Amino acid sequence: MEKNNTVLDIQNLKLYFRTTRGTVQAVDGVDFKLKTNQAVVVVGESGCGKTSLSKAVLRLLPRNVEHYSGKVYLNDIETMSLDDEEYRKQIRWVKMSLVPQAAMNALNPVIRVGDQVAEPMSVHYGVKKEEALQQAIKMFQHVGVPVDFINRYPFELSGGMRQRVALAMALVTAPDLVILDEPTSALDVLTQANIFNLLKRIKSEMATSFVLITHDIATSSELADRVAVMYAGQIVEVADSSRFFKEPRHPYSAKLMASVPRLRGNDEPDFITGQPPSLIKPPTGCRFAARCPRRFERCSEEPPVTKIGDDVVKCWLYV
């Protein structure tokens, strides 16, 4: 593992859930790295395991976990080896935090937003309430929330302002890594653009690394340094954003990009035939083979991960 320049290193991460229908292989052998002051965007269809991946990295696990294994390095700390109390004190919201989907549900409706942003400072660093509130005010200014909103309740804020408050809460302890799960899914297009511009500025000013989970490929391209494409619980491609958006390698990545509407040109958006496979009994071989326009006989076997420069692709076409 690279040190000093690699903030996140995920190795063979697996997270399976126990259900009445069987075992769901939500995250199945995921590997990727993220360097300091980089943003990686994780894209893929609904149900491919993106949110489960964030839960696996953050160890926010539900009770029906059947299998959880692999290695997650945050800087030089192997977080999977820590017990729950050590992890809570050393990692969660200290070195790694989360901006969850649907900010209104993430904020406590009966506590003022200033107190919610200040709370991590009090809990993790023992800062007195008055000093923690001053830190919250500074963070409000940083993310573009008016200071007089500090005494308001979440229902008194717009969707965009609530999202900024959730971001302030994640950033107030100055973590090395912030995971954002669909941070703009419930917002209008203009507010989405403002949030992404804010994230770009924070990334530049605070040297923060981001893992952004999203369906919005077009908008996320403004923030992404790297792109990780997830399909049926696996990462099928990781690439530099400057190349990926022009020339995706994996057939699934190419189909995803072809489905994005273009402002220029006469080409109509494409679509992917069929449906993603069940994660209870995923197919053998390449999991995208049944829907792939470029499939051939060897796709019935599990494809290896091929390294091409700094990029990787899980497809027999590149072996």
C-alpha cells in the first residue's frame, strides 16, 4: 500500500446480507484506492451495491449482516482490525465522515441545526458547547449557510440549505475523507450545480478527499478525479475521469455513458437492455454478459481485473 499519498485503500471488501429469500451479495470483492485530495465518483444502476459499499467502508452495518470481510486502510490505519469502541473514537467522524442521502431525514427535526453541527466537536474532542458553536459558525460560513440560521430548526431551511448543513456537520472535525451518498438527489438542477461548485471549492481549500456515490454521471463529472463503475456488487472499471468520460473501456461503462443526454449533437440517448442480475444468486462468469452487446464465449468464465496504466477494468476484452 502506498503511504502518505493514499488516503483510502480498499482490498477485497465483501458485505453480504441475510434475508428471507437468501444471502444478498451486496458488495463482493471490491478493490480500489483513493489518493489525498482526490474525488472518486462511484456510479452504477440502482441496486448495484453503491450505498452498501459506503456502509461497508464506514462500518455502519445493519443487524442482518451475514458476512463482512476484507481490508480498509485509512491512511496508515487498518480500520477493520479496530474494535467498535476504537473505531468510534479514532475513525468515525474524526478521520472519515458521511453526508447521507436525504438531508431532511439525516437531521434531527427537534434540535437546532447549529447544535447538530457543533455536536461532533463536543463528542469527539471534548470541546465546550460555546467553542463548538463558534466552530459551527465558521463551518456555516465555509459552506455558504447564513450565520443567523444557526438557531433554526431543519424544517425552517430549504432543501439546498439542509444539504449544506449536513455537509457542514461532516466537515466540522476536518476529516481526511468524506463519503457523500446521493447528496443532490432530491434537489433541483440549479441547487445541484451550486452544491457541486461548493464541493469543488471545499476540496481545493481544505484538501479533503471525497467518495461520491451518485446516479448523476453528467453533474458529477465536474467534481470527479477518478470514476469507479459498480455493477452487481463488483467494481468493473476504475479510471481517470479525463479519459473515462471520453472513452470508457468496459461495455457496461460505455452503455452508461451512452445513456446520458447530450447538449450538442443529434445522437439520442441509448439504453441497456434487460435488468441487473439478482445479488442473491449472481450469475457465474461475467455478471454483465447477459446484457452485453460484445459478449463472446469466454464471458462464461469469471473475468480477471486487468491493469492499464493507473486504470483497471474487469473484462475479457482487455486480457
